[in-house]
Amino acid sequence: MDFPPTRLPGRGPGWYRGDLHVHSTHSDGELTPAALAAAARTAGLDFLAATEHNAAARPGAWGDAGGEDLLVLLGEEVTTGTGHWLALGLPPGRIADWRHRVGDPGFERALREVRGAGGLCVAAHPHAPYPGGELMYPLECFDAVEVWNGQWAADLPWNADNEAALAEWGRRLGAGTRAGRWQPAVGSSDTHLLGQLGTPQTVVRAEELSTVAILAAVRAGRSWIAGSAAVQLEFTAEAAGRTVGLGERLDTGGAPVELTVRLSGVPDGSTVHFRTVRGRAHRAPADEVVRWSTDAGQSGFVRIEVRRPGGRVVALTNPILLR
């Protein structure tokens, strides 16, 4: 089955795969920037974000690692005693202040400074099960939420704290979409060791392969999360002769909505879950093409989860909004 290409000639509008949370030897990772760039190319990624703990990479550290085939976004994992968050798209040498806790004015100031520099603020692994890792800052303060964080030492790409983060994000979507202030979800490997990069990865529909375009796509929710580069997914909604994709709003005019999910690279026995403001509204075997019909009055939004037998997530999407 043909899917929209993820690596386009000319690097213009299209789908791009990347990892938004990566550590090198410039903080507590075991791989150099050059080794991470090589791993990204091997994994078929188009971009990665350097997010050292409370530090910027040394000047020039990533200068030779990127190129026309690999975009390196500069950022930081802002590591505090009451949770971690990602500052993505920072200028070279710039870092966000991490010397704050819940309730400190320094937190809001740091967010403003990142956004003022054109960056994006992402809640990182909000339910991480270690001291200081659990996010205590209000989720609504961030531009996006990392609902799928890779395992630091184990080889399983899904765990209980991801399930909690996904459930919390999903519960908040109903109110957020109605208010017009919903937060997109992202997934990142949090790579520290060899073999972790791109598990999971965020796949975005951007106007070009550039920091500005990738962050704009993440901010708009034009993205989905894959457990590996082998997984391909396309999700669309059609009503009244109009078709939209992830992060977009479909004005249905009261007509029924036909939802279509196209898949490949999904393990045998997996299932597709259509989730709406009512929770899991429909479930079906993960065939190459899966369809379901609904209407805006019943749903408001629809998002997709693809799960293996036993429940581990293979892929998940941001919502399509219905009006």
C-alpha cells in the first residue's frame, strides 16, 4: 500500500519523521552528536532535537552532524526538582533557566523567554516514576505534551507511566477542543544509549524541513506517533465532500463523517481504537484499511490508537476535530 513519502525531493511539503528528545555526551548520554546523527540516518529520521539537561551543546558540536538530509533542532531538557520540560527551537548557545519550582514566578518567565525566541515548550514524561521526574507544573502551561517517552534502560517501548500520561492527555482533550486550546501530543525516545533513538518517533506534516516549519506542525497537532520507522499510518475524515487530516477541523454541515485509517508495518493481531469525547467509541482489527462512521454531534473529535495484543501501543494520533 502506498503512503505519502516521508523523505521528499527538495524537502518541501510532506511528512517528516523525527525524535524530539535526545541526549548526547554533552549531558548524560553515551553517544556523541556524530554518533547520534549517524543513528538517526540509519533509522530513517529526518530530524532530531538535542535536549541536554540544563545545558546547550558546546559551540559547533552539532555543526557537522546535520545537513540537507537531517535537521538538528537545538533545545534543552529543563530539569527541575518538580518536573522536566523541553524547550525546543532555541538559538545556538541559549538555554532556558531551570532554577524554579512549582509556584515560582521563574517558571512562567522561562516559558515566556522560550516562546519569545520562537521556541516550543513541551511537558516531558509527566508521570516518570522517579524523584523529580513526575511533572508537577500545570499541563495547560505547555504547548504540547510528551505522552510517549522511550524506556531509558529497558527494551520495551511502552510502559505504565506512558499509559498514565496518555490517559490524562486524552481526558483533557474534550474540554480543550471545545475551548479551542487543546494541546497536541508528541512521542520521543529520550535517548541516552545506543539503540534507543526513534523509539518512539513523532511524524509531522510540515511545509518544509526546517526548525520553524517542524515546530509549527507540532504546535498545530499535524502529527502522529510511531513506535518505529516500520509503522505507517494515515488518518482522514470526510464529510459533505471535504476531507481533512490530523490537527484539522472538519465542518460537517450535520452530515455523517466517514473516518479512514490506512496502516502498514503493524504487528499481526493488533487492533485500531477510535477514541472520542466518549472514550473508546469503536474498535476493529488493524487491517490495511479500517473505516468507521460517526457524526460531529456524537464525537466532537476523533483520534486513533493502534495497540498490540496485550495492549501495548504501536501508534497513536492527534485528533481530527469535528464541527
